[in-house]
Amino acid sequence: MKKVWITLVALLFVNLLNAQGFWTPIDETEVPKEIVDKFHAEHPEARNAHWGLRKSGKTELYKVTAVENGHHIKARYDEHGTQLEKIHTTQLEKVPEPVKKVIDEQAKAGWDIIRIYHAFKHNKKDNDDNPDNDGDDDIYKLFFENHEHHRKHLHLEVTVKGKIIEKDYKRHSKHEVHH
């Protein structure tokens, strides 16, 4: 009876995590073949792939993280195999000038850049032919750290034109390890 109770609690916990938007690690064999094939076709040099699943109602989302040519990459797909987002680490030299300006402004305020990601979100409402598209689909995710303020971290999402579309502060303990 105790094993049944523990199993039920574990299943309830996993379902609760999925309902809250957390990713459940899964084996590549559990991912629809169409999605795996698309990922490997686009990233033939990708190594150490780790897959995740998030269920929200009847919708299933798949995420993969891997390393390709020394860059960390991440891609997200819907259950139909449509790629929703792709992300990879990049270097400051490859960042557009308006984004560099945002980084410089944060540096003047005491923030050190620790990681830069280039992300492309596939947005069904906007496309490249839309003159009103402000580049919100092509973004840079910037991660900063400020040791002067108790290891406070800053995350910005910035369009290629330098428009900040998301800003998030987090405070971390001295003992926390960041990857």
C-alpha cells in the first residue's frame, strides 16, 4: 500500500509540474520522429541532445538542448513539428550595433554581460514581409550579473533594433552555481 501511495504522489507531482509549465525530461525515442528528423536536419553537427516535454491541456511542446560547434543551442517545437523558437549562444562581436548600445548602457550602470543568446521566435502574427514588424521575432537574450548588488542578475530580451521587450531581475545567493 505504501508503494501505491508513493507512486500516486509522484504521478500527481509530475502532472502538477507539467501543469505549471515545467519541462519533463524525455528520451529522444519518445519524441515524434518528424520533430527529431527536423532537428537533426537543421543541426547535423549537434551533440549531447537532451529532450523535454511540456503538456498544457491537449497541447504538447517539445524542447531540445544540445551543443553544436561549441555553441549551446535550444529549439522548441509544437506537437505538429512546427519550430516555435531556436536559440544559440553568440559572441559580442556578432551582435548588431543597437543591441551593443543596450549592453554598453547596462555596463555603465554596473552590469557585467555573462551570456548572450540569439533567438528567433516563429510568430504567426508577424512575418518578414510585414512593414510593422519591429524585429520582435529576431531577438537577443542578454544575461548580466552585478557583484556589487549581492550577486543580482538581470535578464533582458532585446530586438535587433535595440528595443527592450522584456526585463527581469533575480537575486542569487553567493553559493549558487551558474552554467
